[in-house]
Amino acid sequence: METSPIPVVTVQTAPFEDQRPGTNGLRRKTAVFEGKKNYLQNYIQSLLSSIDLRDRQGCTMVVGSDGRYFSRAAIEVIVQMAAANGIGRLVIGLNGLLSTPAVSCIIRKIKAIGGIILTASHNPGGPGGDFGIKFNVANGGPSTDTVMERISQVSRTLEEYAICPDLRIDLSRVGRQEFDLENKFKPFRVEIVDSVEVYLQMLRNIFDFSAIKSLLTGPDQLKIHIDAMNGVMGPYVRRILCDELGAPANSAVNCVPLEDFGGRPPEPNLTYATSLVDAMKGGEFGFGAAFDADGDRYMILGENGFFVNPSDSVAVIAANLSTIPYFRQHGARGFARSMATSAALDRVAKAMKLALYETPTGWRYFGNLMDSGRCSLCGEESFGTGSDHIREKDGLWSVLAWLSVIAARKQGVEQIVREHWARFGRNYFCRFDYEGLDPRAAFYLMRDLETVISDKAFSSQKFAVGDHVYSVEKAENFEYIDPVDGTVARNQGLRIIFTDSSRLVFRMSGSGGGTGATMRIYAESFERDPERHSRETQVVLGPLIAIALKISNIHERTGRRGPNVIT
């Protein structure tokens, strides 16, 4: 018995005013996507319509999620709308799960036009949490400013969307599913793929798996403790670190992806990954790591809970690239970091005689540098590191890079970091996050602060705090000119650089969930003397933080007594 082609339906709608994507796509409270009629459909239509029709017809796209609440329902809508909008083939992870690095990997491998990732990264999940939609373009990296502006423009004038409401797929079965649609000559195809396999194959070609396996097995094995934080990384950790590399099964915890991530924010830092911190403080394990919900961010801890600052982490990896076969084969062409990230990487680049690029926050800015062959390794202070193997930050890649360094140097995490500081000096660094601020109050605070630091008199100002005197060398609103295509990104954060290389940075985050504004303050101070490398970070940076609070007046203007999170 023949089945009738699935109908394509056009639905009338009205635009929403708040669908311009931010640093990491569009993030809102889950209730907005789930409860506002047509909110999800409008954004997906805007995203699909931003792709030229000639490129869209018959193309391949990748779809994955971090497993958070509402992901399965959203994937069904995305499939129905992709079919109705002329997409020829969707590649989707088993049960809808794909880490962000795996999506980037698959896009590049199969030469897809792009990929949709359902994630709000480290933001909470569940019905009361956050939901997000990222669009990664054909190089595997996040949308550029131009692409995001096209999506935003479409969203502001949208009057209808196309959908195949009767189309149903089975996410639980690996294999191909084909559907005949009205007005289409070729069937629409959905391929459900193993979430880990393609990404694992890539890692095998980057690292010396036998060296890492020797480190994790045998009588002198390095005991590791890995927390997947009930995000998408559970299957990757089990398959790669345990099954492939031989770590004992009990090395990995919280590996079952949960829609609410077990009720805690899936954020790999000292504030939220407390169970990992406690486990590491016991001294039983020599290496610990945690991942965020979609697997692009990570945290490294050494024995007894020794914390590796993310800015130091990328610098240590950079200084030890020769321990990784991929870099022995391809070499290193340059490094990049976001402006808010500490200058620890700069010192390694200088020693290696490599170019160092300072970009705005947002992984998309690294894409052009990598595509043009200028950059091999990059990192951000927000627990993200990656290389030119894909166009996303990559948490598990970073963990394997660390294990490669440990295997080659036969040293523990703390010894490696301290020797790095002894050679290059230590960049003390911290970040204060003020979350859920009134957006208007935050806007005017930043505006007034820019007025203060832009005054000519400010550039010669001195600040005395206790026995410390800080002299301003430079103060500005950071602007980035892309060395590849000349595009300019303005208003990327206020920064004050002092004559002793200390820095203060103030910026608004673009990765919130739509419930107020997030303002971040960064403080950094450089110390060359190894005798002074073991001091408490907050003590060293206390005078700088006092200056930041004084000139911003943030507590008085926001009614806050302190930050929500310190990292």
C-alpha cells in the first residue's frame, strides 16, 4: 500500500523583537521557547531563511543537543521545518545527543552547510532552566557577526514559517530514515549516527593513544577522576577515556545525561563542580577534570585539588605542544586568546617566536585566523581551549592534551604548572561575575565608566591602595580589526592597562539566558619572582579589585554586596 507524500504547511506568524543571537546563539529561559506560541518556530525559520535558497536546497545539516529539557521536542520541530525549507539531509546524534566539538567535527568531515546545536552551555537545565540554539557555519565554527545579523533581520519581519507537522523520526535507532514530501523530487533523508564515533576517530589521529593508555593503566597508573556533570559528555568520557584508553570505569562519574543535569548548573568551575573539588582534595587522585553541558568547556585539577586557571591551562598546553603528534606533524603557526584572557599565552608565544592574536570574546573570532593558517591554538578565560583540528573549543581534546603532557614529562599537574611559572612568570588572574543585573542599570554603569576612563586626565592617573601604587598606561574600549578580512568589532569591553602590566577589564556578557544582564570584571597581575608564585590569588589581586570597585561604583549602583561567582 502506497503512502501519500507528507504535506508541507505554511503557518502565519508575527515577529518577536528579542531574537537577535548573542555570543553563543539565542539563549532564553526554557519557558520562553516552550510556552510562547511560535517562538521556537520563528527562530528556526529565521535561521533557515538566513541561508541563501540556492545553498539551502538539498544541502546537508547537522543537528545535536546537550540533552537538556525540551531538546527532543525542539529537534522534532527542527526536522519538520528543515524538511519543509528544502534541506535535503539531516545528520543527528543518537537520541539527539552530540557535543559541540563533535558537531564541529562532523560538519567539517561531511562538508555540511552548517549545524544546529541545542545548548545553553553551562547554564542550568530543566523546565525552570535555560535553553539555547546555536548555529555553526560550514567551517564548523560559530556564526559570524554577519550571519547573526542576517538571522536577526529575518526575525524582525517574519510573517510565516514552513513546516511538515506530520513528519516523525525515531532518534533512538542508528541508521537512515527517508521521507517523501509534497513538491520535492528527492526524498528528505535523516541519518541518526553514533554520537561518539566520528569524533573518536579524529582524536585517534591527533594524540598518541598508546602513551595515554600506558599512563592510565598498569601498576604506576595515574588515577583520574572525571565529572561529566550529567551533560552530553558522559558517553564520550565512558567510550574514550574508559573503554578506549583503559581508565577504570569508576574513574568517571555523573555520566548519565539528565535533562536537568542533576539539579545543578553544569558549569566546570570551583563554585559548581564542588563534588570533583572535594574528591580531588582527598589526595587519592592525581588528575581531575569536569565538563560543561555541551562539552566545549573544561576544568583541570591536580592532586590535592590544585586548580589550574584556564588562562594558565592554554599557556601550559602551548608550551608543550611537542608532546602531541598532531603538532609534531603540522607545527604551530600562531596563538590567539580573547582580550579578557590573561597574557600568560603571550609569553609562551614570544618565547616560541610565534604570532599572538588578541580577539574579542567569542570563539567565532578565532575561525578566520585558523582558516587562514595564522593560528594553531587558542583559548578563553571562560574554561575554553581548542586548536585548529576543529573550529570550536574542545573540553575532551584539552583533557587529552594535558594527559599527553603528563605522560611525556612524567610529572604531576602541580609540578608542571609551577615549572611553567618559574620559566615564564605567573599571571595572577580572577573574574568577578555580577549576574541578573537590571539591564538599564548595567548599560548606564558601563556608559559612565567609559566616560571616566576616556577622559585624558585618566591616562596619567595613579591609584594608591595600601603600599601598592598603580599607574595607568592605557585605557580604552577594546576594538578588534580582523587581520584576515578587515572587519571591525567595536565596544568589546573596557580595559585599563597599568605600567606594571597589571590589567582591569569590564565587559557585559553575551551568553546569559535572558534574565537580566551579566557584568564581568577581570583582574590580572604579573609576577616574575618564583618566590612569590604561591600567594593567594585574591590577596595578590585585592588592590586591583578595590580599584575596579571604586571606579565602577558597581555595588552602590546595583545594590549588590558582591559578585555571584568568583573564578
